Amino acid sequence: MDAEILLNVNNVEVVYNRTIQVLRGLSLRVPKGEIVALLGSNGAGKSTTLKAVSNLLELEDGAVTAGQIEFDGTDIASLTPHGLVRRGLFHVMEGRRIFEDLTVEENLTAATFSLSGRGLPITPFDLVYSYFPRLYERRKGLAGYLSGGEQQMLAIGRALISKPKLILLDEPSLGLSPKLVEEIFTIIARINAEQGVSMLLVEQNAAVAFSVASYGYIMEMGKVVIDGPVERLVKDQDVQEFYLGLG
Ligand code: ATP
């Protein structure tokens, strides 16, 4: 029996500016409690897939023109991005998008605004700091002065505030040293295991994505070309050659 499916993306097509088709029948699933990796070369449509799921395409004059996306049993087409956050879906965008002129703690506080008042649960800051002790040390400092790795930690920490069921993570390794990448991915794996948060992880770095994910999808030109459990993908010759650099 399959695990319960939290996110179901079915045959989705996305067009920007009414003319540029970027997703061409993309399908993928994220089961509850798992980390699923979405890989592919530059421009394949990975970030577009995440924006389609979090309903952010409109901001860039993009639209889903075919297919369905269901999160936790509900069609997302009828939900706003904020509505999705309140239902437990949080998108950590590429480039982190933290508030640089606010302190670390104020960034976490800002994440509570759309939740408090609606009686929605909020993760205690102490729990966030338990995963990211460096954020605790720097909680009174401006977020703009954090290192790239610390800003990525804050972006993930802020996602935790809303007690998400699913986090969409766009290239958390981008621009970070190998040591920091290892540190952040260790924390990502712990958050998944201890908090039961599912993740859809977009990465250029296949090896690091496979170190935490249970299942992987590889997309090219707007659709999935290879998918399977990670233990099978790492043995696939094409995957080794083109994505793991082992050819
Ligand atoms: P990368 O790792 O380089 O970000 P990606 O797989 O995440 O790649 P996307 O960012 O989803 O790819 O982009 C897929 C394609 O869609 C690219 O050809 C890109 O130029 C195009 N695209 C992305 N955003 C827009 C937009 N707002 N308007 C028009 N075209 C866009």
C-alpha cells in the first residue's frame, strides 16, 4: 500500500507571458513524511514547478494552463499563497528572501503575523534555535549581516514557524561552501525525521540531494525524464554520468 500522498502534481503545463511554455506535462508526488528531490539542468523548470505548487506564478505573469495540483487533498488552484502557508505549505525561495533590515528574531516574529490572530499554531522560537544555534547567537543582529549560510538557516527557520506539513526548498546549497552545505543538509534531514515535515527539494547538487531524499525526479525541458527511489537512481548509469559527475 502506498504511503499517503501529500502533494500530487498531475500533468501540469505552465506558460509565462501567455507565450513561453516551460512545463510540459509535469507529474510528481511527495508522500507524507518524505524528502523528494527534484533535479535537472539549468532552465529545466525546477523553480517554475515550485512556484506552480505555491501558487506564485501570477506574480511573474505565469499560469498553469493544464493539469492539477493537489496539496493535502485540496486543489491548490482555489488557494492564495498565504492560504497555502496557513494550510501547511511553505516555499523557501531561491536567494532566501529574508528581511535584511530586520533582526534575526524580528524575521521569525514577522513569520508569525499571518498565523496569530487566526488561532493557528506557531512553533516556539526555541525549537527553531535548537536546530540553528547560530541563529540564537545572532538573534539580535540584522539579518542582512548574516553570512550566506546563516541566511539560508534563517530562511529555513522561518519556514518552521508555521508548523508546515510540506516545505518547498529551492537550492539550499546555492553559493555555500561544502562544509556549510553538509551542515545545512544534516539539519534538513533532522527536521524531516524529528518534526515529520515533508520536503520537495530542488537542487543542482545531486549528490547532496540524494544524501537526504528517499525518492528523486529528474526533469529536462519541462517534464520528468527519470524517476525512482534514490537507492535505484544512484546506480543508474545515466544518472551517474550526467548528474553525479561519475561518468
Ligand atoms: P535554474 O536552476 O537555472 O533556476 P530551473 O530548472 O529552476 O533552472 P526555471 O527557473 O523554472 O528553471 O526556468 C525554466 C525556464 O523558464 C527558463 O527557460 C527560464 O528562462 C524561463 N522562465 C523562468 N521564469 C520566467 C518568467 N518569469 N518569464 C519568462 N520566462 C521565465
